[in-house]
Amino acid sequence: MTYADALRYLYSFTDYTKPPAIAYTAANYNLDRLRRLLDHLGRPQDGFRAVQAAGTKGKGSTAAMLAAMLQAAGRCAGLYTSPHLHTFRERIRIDGELVSEADFARLITRMVPAIDAIHHLPDLGRLTTFEIATALAFLHFAEARVDTAVLEAGIGGRLDATNVVDPVLSIITPISFDHMAILGNTLAAIAGEKAGIIKPGVPAVIAPQPAEARAVFERVAGERDAPLALVGRDWTWAVRESTPEGLRCDVVGPDRTYADLHVALIGGFQGINAATAVAAAAQLGLDEAAIRRGLADVWWPARLEILARRPWVVADSAHNGDSAQKLAAALVDVFQPQRIILVLGISRGHNLDDTLGPLLPLAAHVVATQPQHPRALPATELQDDLRARGCEAPAFATVPQALDHARSLAGPDDLICAVALFVAGEARAYFGAPGSDLRDPVSH
């Protein structure tokens, strides 16, 4: 296979005609079929130490921080995340390097006979794109003799494809309401799904949580004799400074203080993620020098990422109420703009009320657009929804057109914010941000 052939094959396992909110049951998310696939492939998940990260918000940033610390410590560090911004290869990295097109194609080619064998077995069902991608990541990490791989769960945890590993550490970042149609309508139900990554006897680091979610994690950890480190109790943090150059904070653990850490990511909310990542790094035995270097060097695009100045242009992947609240606070606190102009495009199934609630009152102008993704809401439908809320927003069929209009409205002391993951990705390409020139020959 060529890389294009491999992508086309991988995407053939995704049906975009189906609604995104598929019932979160073992029938639809069957870990047995992935385990059987991995058995056919020689159990690559046994070839490296795994750290699992689940949560609603911040798990990608926290995973990226921890992987950067592992790399700084000289340990070969794998990182598996989703979704991607520009190329599917972003999801699978070793020491910051994306899996190559050649390796991607070669590994998919190797996997085809095993995938076909699984599909000939009764009652297991058809493998998904995410399950195959997860197996691909495990193969790549095992072949490269990765020391430790940080694996970000896709949705949930209990039935997530990453949950076939036997981790050395589990991390759960803050829980909030998201994917309720799949995971449940209460924080306790959502936390119950995320708690599925807590394994018997395996240490777990838990970020600050609402009381309802924290009670679930403490109960599950107790039932499974999993040593628990709670950020906010056992580990604390204090923000010294939050600027467009990043964050400076102190993190205090049970027996050590990490004073004046520099975090390359922007926004005071990254203090929680930094404290969680530092707690995880300490659990893995990383020294202070590696922790400092990793936090200072970490790069995680489309998380309050600066694309231009005067006026400020930032891109952020916020798509639920909690992330929108954090984004709204950071836009004001970090940048202190004269006016804020939102460039907004969302996917079907996301709760627009939650996303717009914190952001709309801050916006002098809103520009509706439609990213190039099969599940993107048409810009005119978003425009109608905004109008029903009393917000008149022009609609543009493409993100570049929307950004052109936003820039025509902005003065030098204003801020343009491209909101939601796929809009953020296309905004990065518009401004030529690092990595945005990587384009797949086959999309979605």
C-alpha cells in the first residue's frame, strides 16, 4: 500500500452516515475484537510501559506534558492522541516525531490479514477506525522499542480501545459534561465510565474533580486497591503569572516543591494540567530537571495557540461548556483585548448552548463558518441558531473566508478567536502555523 491507500483503507471503517452518539455498550465498543486483533499481531501492547489518560478536559495537554517530560528524561516516549488537526500521523508520535508515511503504510499493510481474520469470526462485529489506529500505534511503539507510551483515551475509558493495555499508571483529568448521549447524563455516570481505566493495584493520579465525580474515583480506587494521588489534596499548585509567553507556577507534592515552573502552554487553566502531569512524572520516577525541561518545551497546538499579533489571533479547540468557560476567562486575563471577535464553526451533536454561554457575552462580533469535515454544521444553520439568540452573525462557507472577514473587522488591539477543533485546524493552516503544511492525500 501507499500512504494514500492505507488512509483510504483505514477510513473505510468509519461510517459518517451514522449519528456520532452510538450507544456506549460492549456490543458497539467490543474490546474483545481488539484484543483478538492484537493477539494476531503478536501482542504489541506488551512491548512498552503504558500510561493511560482519560478525562473530559485537559487530557491531551496533560498527556503531551508528560510525554515531553519523559523525552527530556531520555526515555523513548510514545504519545497516542486523537483527533488530529492536519494529518492522521499526528496521532502517533515517538519523542515528538510523527509516524512516517512509509511506516504508516507498511504497518497497515501488515495488519490487513489479521483484520480480515477478525471479520471472519462470529459475534465480534466490525473493527472501527479508532480500534485499528490504536493497534497501529501499539505496533509502531513496540517496533521502535519505546520505553513508555502515554495513551489518551478517545471517549470514556471503560470501553475505550486504549483500555486493552495493562498500564503502569492511570491519569484522569477534570470531568465535566460532554458526550452525554454516549456516557450518561450525570457526572457520576460519566465518572464511572472514565474510572474504567483504574486498574487493580495500579497507581492513579486524579485531577481536581466535582465532588460527585471524585466520590466515584475514590470508591473505584478503593475497591481495586489502586494507590490514589489526588491533585488538590496530595498535590497542589499556584499560578505565579499567566501571559502570552506561557504560564509560571509552583507545584507542591507530598515531599517536594517544584518552584517557578515555566509551562510553554498558555492560560491559567493549564496549571491544573501541569500539576497533574508533574504528579504523574513523579510517580514514574522522573527527576526535577526532566520535569522542568519537559514543561518548558511542551508543544500542543490549537490550545489557546497564538497565530498572529496586532491584532491577536488565537486558535482553541473548546467544544463544551467547561472548556468554553476556561477559554473565555483566559482570553480576558491573558490578552486583555479591546474587543473580541469569534470565528465559530461546530460539529453536529455538540451542545451550542454550553459553548456559546461563556463566549457570546464577550464577543463584539461573531462570524459563523463551516470547517471541511463531514459532521460540520452548515454555516447558515449556525447563523440561524445565533440569530435566534439575538446575535446577528455573517455566515461564510469556508474558514479562510470567515477569517478574512474577521480581520477586516479587527483593530490592532482586538483579538480574533477561532473556536472549535476543526476551525482551529483550518485557522492554523491559514496562518501557516508549524505543522499545518502537513496534508493527507485522503481526508476523513
